[in-house]
Amino acid sequence: MTVTEKRLRMFADYLKGSESNVDSYHDGHLESAIKYAKQEAKNEIGDMLEEILNIDEEEILQDIKRSKR
């Protein structure tokens, strides 16, 4: 595993592990909804990044070649 891949995996873990910090006493409905949506987006990006990192290198190279055509 390369240093870049390790960094990207750490980033994916960070995205998926971050918390939205919703405070039901001080946040209104809109603020809470925004925080929950932000957290969901972070989780989805983290999942997508992990999925890409788990793709076989040969498959990635084939996809790159296909996209250049």
C-alpha cells in the first residue's frame, strides 16, 4: 500500500467517523437538518472513496484507457 493510498484511507475513515454535533437544545430544525445532511454527505463520500480504493488496479487502468477514447 502506497503512502497516498494510506492517506486516502485515513481521509475516508475521518469522513465516516466525524460527527454532526447536533444540539437539540440550541439548534433549530433547519440547523439540525443541515448538520444531518452534511454528515450523510461525508459518509457517502467516505464510502465512495473506500469503494474506489478497493477496486483492482488492472480494472482502474482499463477504465482510464476506456475514458480516453
